[in-house]
Amino acid sequence: MTQIMNPSSVSVSTSGAAAPADALNPEQLAAVEHGCGTSGESCGPLLIIAGAGSGKTNTLAHRVAHLLAQGADPGRILLLTFSRRAADEMSRRVRRILTRNEAARPWLAQAAIAWSGTFHAIGARLLREYAGQIGLDPAFTIHDREDSADLLNLVRHECGFSAKNRRFPQKATCLAIYSAAVNSRAPLVEVLQASYPWCAEWQAELRQLFRAYVEAKQAQQVLDYDDLLLYWAQMVADSTLGGEIGALFSHVLVDEYQDTNHLQAAILLGMKPDGRGLTVVGDDAQSIYAFRGATVRNILDFPGAFDPPARVLTLERNYRSTQAILAAANAVIALASERYTKNLWTDRATGERPRLVSVRDDADQAAFIVETLLARREEGLGLKQQAVLFRAASHSARLELELTRRNIPFVKFGGLKFLEAAHVKDMLALMRWSENVRDRVSGFRALQLLAGIGPKTAARILDNVCAAGEGCGLLEDQPVPDGAREAWQGFVSLMDTLAGRVAGARPAWPAEFDLACNWYQAQMSRLYEDAAVRLLDIQQLARIAATYPSRQRFLTELTLDPPNATSDEAGLPLLDEDYLILSTMHSAKGQEWRAVTVLNVVDGCIPSDIATRNEGEIEEERRLLYVAMTRARDHLDLMLPQRFYVSQQQGMGDRHVFAGRSRFIPNRLLAHFDQMSWPAPPPELQGSPDSRQKAIDLAAKMRGMWD
DNA sequence: TGTTGTTCCGTTTTT
DNA sequence: CGGAACAACA
């Protein structure tokens, strides 16, 4: 027996916000030991339904450690997680368990999981390795969503769909439709009917557009996010290649399975048709990525996809939250129209009930939060143990202002637009075009950085370069307007150097990045009024670039795993510094804190009024609130600003709506909460709940006018 | 014709 | 703030 299975081995967690004790309960233990002969091949498929806070990550980490202890090869384990951060966390835990058992199995203490990351990152890695066998250039570049939309836009233009008719869907909509069809593996007609009925009339044109889009991507050797999954799925659908790739891995473990889509399920089935060695973990009540094609059907249909069906284990014991918090969260999810299979329970103390805090507006909301978090810090709860969650990244703007004013450090997760900033995209376009000269979107952007070169000239140059095939030194001969002639020489020599077209002169990474920086800096003052501010971002990008071993790795990993946190300071805060966490609800997945505050728990915000078009969207918003609430261990505050600003910008006056409490917390759930107002209302207003009720009805009426 | 400047508008969540 | 559509300049 390994120490893993000994229930008396309780480890004390060192970091405060850490996992439950490492001792495993019977269900967790069953999950850890499932199917363990020595070789993974004898191990049937396993589905673990793991409720919020049920020690899911811990269980999965123990399972991996156990497999290794049983002789599995760490180089043949594939760990698919939802984010890079989750992958790192899982590896860290596995290592911790192995280190603890070092005395028994010293040779495992250094074991590292070779294959761990997101579906997209693993897909990119496999595709580069197998590029030769599937007719792909191993130096393909990867487009993020904006690049993909831009390419689609170019194609749309070429197809003649843009100018003629105003009513043709916008590029972002086109991409969303395309992506939905790919990820759900559904025919275009169905996608249009189900989700984009107002675009149904364009079905034929969209089909034509998508075909041209695919051709363009192939001609340019660029892949978009969906392609990373699609090519992978096609690859393993081929029986020879599928068998070969499947055999790379003795075990495939997938976390957050409720947030995968049909395409991802097909990949798993392609690699492991009989399910042997396959373990998936998830919680149907926490499915919050339907907008990305994720479907809860994956997890529900998983057992039946195999013969004999997969074993199903359920983890219902919650180690995270107090009774009171769990009761409130359970009550919220119990109102969901779909029934969920499990009931979370805990034997933690009852604790204080979650609070519904009414404040007048955004400013009071920020003030209350700052006051509360400082008070908690006085009581010994560090800032890092506290988090503020919100539906949309912009909702924390007022709070960020207040935190900055009071000198309280914070780190914000989600909604980051670092890679969307024009100047960052400029630099990346330069780098990417030199990596892949056929990448038209990058070239198009890079060329227009020059004064005197606009869309027309850029397009003509790209056509010429493309027509000439693997062109060397071609750039020099391109016809450019007289105004651009002088700058052109500098640009050409930069691009030739970066692309290695100058004999033996391609500088080592990251020196070539600095080279491009120098050239770009000269353009910045002309391109942007606030060049000085933007320069700081470029320097930040240079620091990031220096942490990657090569240009290709830099470009790939930055696209697949963009820096996802910002803070009020330029760099990342020092690790030992205390800081508050701000996060979108989506980015909070899998995390936990001692104290959690949720902003704007009002209708229109959660559910977002933009996401109430159909029942499915509303249900997803409900689960989102459930996810947010179940992040809390000891303290949970839900904020109810009575005025909710429609526009986040100061300059636009005070357009606001009178907001009502979220529909997900109807009156009959109020018993689960403590209600309070802040600042405390003056005496004469106390005991008149009517006034608030009125505001709610009024708001509904105003909205109803436009139904 | 093609580039640059101006104005107005909208703004979820993310690999 | 960035994108798109339109207007005005070389």
C-alpha cells in the first residue's frame, strides 16, 4: 500500500487557501484506485462527477501519482486541463504527493508529466510533430480570434458580400457561426436555426464564405483556434494515425469535462475508442462555456459511449464552504430547470449566512468593499484570501479606481486586452509575418505601419509575394508610392533579417525582437498620439518575449495562453506581496477564497441582459452565479447596487437603470441570506421595503415597453 | 485612386 | 478605446 491510500495521513496545507486535507474519503479513494492493474491498458473508462469544492483537483492529482506509483510512464500520461494555470497547479500537486512519498519510491520524486496543458496547446504541439504526415507546414502560425475575424473579413470582401448589402452579418458574427458549427459538429443549417435565426437567409453565402475562408487558411498555412481541435480530430479519425497517436498515451485524464464540446469528445474517442485509460472529471452544475460550444451532453453521454459503459463515481462531499454558504448555493442551483444528480453536503460548521448588501450605486459598492476587506485584513485575513468576482471585466472599473486611490494592491484576472491593444498587435504582426510570410493578416497589418502604404498597396504587395511562391528578396522590388520609398528600404532589410533571408544573419531570439522593436519605435510617434504610454507596453512585451526559448514558441504560446492578469502596477506584483484578487466569474473557475464578494448581483448583470435571449442562456447564467457563490469558504457577500450604470464611462453622464435583485435569488430564497443596507439608512426610511419594490417593478415596465 | 483624418457608436464570458 | 463608415486631401 502506498501512503496515498492511508486515511490517517493528513497533511497540513502550507498556503492558507489550499486544498482540503490530503486524506481521501472512500469515493475519492475509489476514483484514485479505479482500474489499477500495472498497465494502463487494463483500465476501463471512468467518469468522476465532482461537485464544487469536493476535492476534485486533489483526487485527480492523487490518481496521477497513484498511476505513476503503479508503474505508469510519466511520459505517456496526457493531462488535459482547461487553462495553463490549472495544468501548472495539477503538476505541482502531483509533484508534492510524489515528494512526500519519496522515501518509498525515490525514483518517482523527479517524475514530470510530459504532456499537460489545454486541448488547444496539446493540439498545436501534436500538429507540429505530425505536420509532415498531414500536409501541414510545421512552421504554421496560429490566429487568435481577432486575426481570424480579420481574415474572414478579407475573404468576405473578396466574395463581394461586404459592400453590396448592409445586412450581411458582421465579421465577428460570421466567425461565431463558423466556430459554433465546427465545435458542435453540427450542420450550418442547424446552427443558424438554433442560434442565429436572423442570419438564416444568408445560408448559401455563408457556406461559400466559409469554404473560401478554409481555402485561405490553407493557402497561408495559418490555423485558427478551432483548427487546432479540428485537425487533431481529423487526424485521429484516421485509423492508422489515430491508433498511433492514441498509443502515445497510456492514460488520458481530462479535467472540467463539462466545459468541453463535441469536437473535443470526438478527439478523445478517436484516441481511445474503447475508453481504456480514459478518465474524465467534471460537474454538470458548473457548465458555463456553452457560448464556446461546450455542452453538458458530453458528460451525461460519456458512460454510454463505451461497451461496457464507463464507471461513474460521484463526489458529493464539499470540503470548502460553510453550511450556510453551501445551503444558499444549493438553493440557487436547485431552481435550475434541469435536474442535477447530486446534493452537496459538508460537515463544516454552519458559519455566518451569506449577506445581500444593498448599496445606492457603484461608488458605494466600491466603498463598502474596500471598507470590508480592510476590516477583514485587520482580523488577520490577508488580501490574497479575498476575492471580488463579477460578470464582465468592465464592472470592476469603479472598484479599481478606489483601490488605486487607497493604495491597495490588486491583480485582475480575465477580460485582459493586452493582446488586443493596437500597438501590441502591430509588434506581433511583424514577428508573425517574418515567421510565416504567407500569413496574410499579419502581413497586411505590418505593411500598413509604413507611412504612405494603405490597404490597397499592402494587398498588391501581398499578392505579388504570394504569386512568386517562396520568394527571397522579393520585397525589395515591390512598387511602393514615392512617399514610402525611403522608409521602405529600412523595412525590407528588417523583414529580410528577421525571416533569415539575409545569409547567416538571423539574430538569436530574443535579439530579433529588439531589432523589430527599434524599427517599430520609430513609427510609433507618427502612428499614435500617446506613443510614450504605449511604449511601456512594448517594453513589457519585450520582457515577456525574453522568457521564451524561440520565436515560434513565443508566438504560439502567447496566442494560446495570453497573459491573463493585470495589476495596477506595470509588472506583476512580487510573489510575497499581499494583493486582492479581482476576477471575472469565468476566470474564477476552479479557484477558492476565504472571503468572496460578488459585484452587481442584479438583473441585467447576472443574468446579463445580453444573455437572456433563450432559456439555455439564462440557465447558464444561473450556473455562473452558482460557480461564483461556491468559490467562497467562510464569507460571501452579494452586492446589490440599486442604481446600475449602463455606461461605464464617466464622460457619458449618469445613464443608469434602477436595478432589481437577480432573478436567481427570488423572495423564497431570502431565508438563506442576511440582508443589510450600506450605509445604514436614516431612521425614517427604515421599514419601508415598498420603495425598493417599486423600483424593481418600474424597471421591468421600462424594459417591457420594448419587448 | 488611395491614404489619412473625422465622427459616431457600442462595449460578455475565452481557448 | 477601437472599429466602421464617411469626408477630405495628395
